[in-house]
Amino acid sequence: MRRIGAVGCNLREHGLPPEPGLVAHIRGNGFELPDVLKHLGSGFESGPS
């Protein structure tokens, strides 16, 4: 499994494009990062301390 952070390196250094499923997921989210705190549940609403 490829790491998300490695996508740019794989493209630049090796000419390997990101997996089509990853590209579709990113486009489907409108190129926005998800709200991670919403997915963690109770106890994390205030963010890191």
C-alpha cells in the first residue's frame, strides 16, 4: 500500500501516477481535506491541547 505522502515523490522521482481510486476520492471530496475531528467521536471535539 502506498502512503499518501509518497504520491508526489512517486510521480516526480519514478513517473508513477497516483492510483485512480485515490484520485477519484480526492475529486469526490472537492479537493477538500475531511474534518478529522468529526470522525474521531467524543473526547476530541476541542482539538489537540
